Amino acid sequence: MVCVVSEEVLVPPTRVHLNGSELKWTAGPVQDDVTYSVFYSNESSVWVPVPECDHTSLLTCHLSATRSLSECFRLRVQASRFRLESEPVEACSSHGSLCSPEVRLSAGPGSLTVLLSRNHSLFHEHADHAIHVIYFGAEGEELKEQEDASKPFRNLEVGRRFCVTVQFRLHGKAFGPASCKQCEVIPERILGGPEQKMIIATVVLVVLLVSLGVWLAYVFIYKHKWIKRILQPPYTIPDFFQEPISERTVPILCPSPLEERYDVVLSVTPRELGGD
């Protein structure tokens, strides 16, 4: 006879997320006699139970609302039923907080941009020792850590959902809860969309400016006399030059004759040529 022993597996809680100082989760399919325990961990890998939320039947745990950066712990929840224990599920942060980054996504044709901010007390206190770590991947696949968090993800498959989660890292170690996973569908390039309208407007503006420059160059090179004539101020001929010459009295200045000395001739006697 062969005996088959079936080992019961307790389904872990789902949707474990932190909203401010309140930690919430969703129960598994089995709820009778199931309790939940919340654990926290600092920079070490040791997980310590939270006394107020140890083996509780509730689906929520209220943490201290006045935490400091030194109390930014990672959190996880584990279900228990008699001697069974589920796999622990680490909590994520549904909103940016003192211990978690605020994340926004912007999907474009073939690309996805992760919008982050360094305007956070963690960066103010630790400067370059604190960084953002992005985990990225297609929906349904394991999210992988990305080396360069400053550039958008490009050449993505159109129509497919891609997901992102972000976590602080301080002095090379994970710090605080990661942001909850956010996903966006990569849209197709729409004809006449904002990007193409901007490109068309830019091309039209460049063509107009070039045409204007060519026209101005032509005018200044080949029509400079015409421009000079247009730009000259209007003038009038004085009345003196408009009167007829006959009606004008023009003084004539004649030079006085030079005085010359001469002899007075009293008589003339004719004389033959060639004679004495």
C-alpha cells in the first residue's frame, strides 16, 4: 500500500501596502483561525516582530505617525494558522513618504519615462550617498534592477504593459519600503499627435524664417538704390528758383575799364612804300 501525504500550504496575504502610517493587506482564501504578524527590518537582514501587530486577526496595523529617518524600516506580513506559516510578503508604499520615493510614469510611443524627485529629506541629509533604484520589466515577468535610472526606457513593444517599482538605497543598502508596482501600456504613435504637430510647426517656422532671410538679402543687394530713394526725406525747391528769368532782376556786374596812357594824333601824312 502506498500512502500519499498531502501537505497543506497556507496562502500568503496579498496587496500588502503602506499608506502613511497605516499598513494594510488582503486576506487569502482561507480566513478561519488565520492570524497575521508584521515584521520590520532595518539595514540588516534580521526581521523583528512588531509587538502591536503580532498574531493579529485584523487586516491592518497602525504604525507610529511620527517616524524619523532612523525608523524607516522595511516591513512584511506573514499569515499563520496553527502550525502553518505562509511565505512573508514585503510591503510596498502606495504614496511617496518620508521612507519611500514618490513615483510617476509617463508612457509615450515606444518609451516609458520614470519621473522621480531628489527634493526629499533623505537626499538633503545624505547627499550622494542616497540614490533611487529602479526595478523594471514587462507585466507578468520578474522586475529587474536597472543600472541607469536617469534615462527613459526606449524601443518598447507597443500595446504591452510595462511595470516599475522604485526603492531608496542608502550607503549601498536598501532603505525603507519600495514604491508599489505601477504599470503603463505603451501607446502607438498617433498621426497628428502632439509630437508630430510640434515637429510640423517647427518645420514651417524654419521655412518661413529662411524665406524671409532670402528675400531680405535680395532686397538689400539688388534694390538698395530703390530703398535709398524711398528712405530719402521729401524736399521742395525754393521759390527763388521757380520764378521765370525775365521776371527776375539780376544785377550785372561789369568790370571797370583799365586806364591806359596814349598819345593824341593831330595829323596823318601818307607815305609811299619803299621810298625815303
